[in-house]
Amino acid sequence: MLPYAGGENTHFLEACTLCSKPLGHNTDIFMYRGNNPFCSQECRQEQIEIDEAREKRWRVKKSKETSTKTMYGQEVLL
Ligand SMILES: [Zn+2]
């Protein structure tokens, strides 16, 4: 018997989406967008900001040209 080998127990809610910290039963879990668990508000906020930055970049790409020149220095940080 291998009590730790149960793959079925590896649930998606068991680790923070951002820092992979294990989430125990007594730990506060912060959900985001339905199925992403986080160990803290800070981690969740971080993910929200990452998502927002990603969406913003996508939008900038779509509407481009007008602001490209002034924003170029920052965009290049990629
Ligand atoms: Zn975390």
C-alpha cells in the first residue's frame, strides 16, 4: 500500500495558482475567476494584475499606432 501515491487526491484546489504553496483544509483560499485558488489576497491580486496587463497589451496591439511611440520604451520591457 502506498498512501501517498493516490493520484486521485491531487486536486486542483490543493496549491496556490501563483506561488504553488500547498492549500490545506484550514487555510484560507481565495478564488479567482471560478477555478483558480490562491493562498492569499496578495497572490490573487498579483494574478489579477498579470491578467490585466496581458489584456491591456492585447488591446494596445489591436488599437496600436496612436500610442505606440510614447509607450514604446515600456512595452519593450517584455
Ligand atoms: Zn500564493
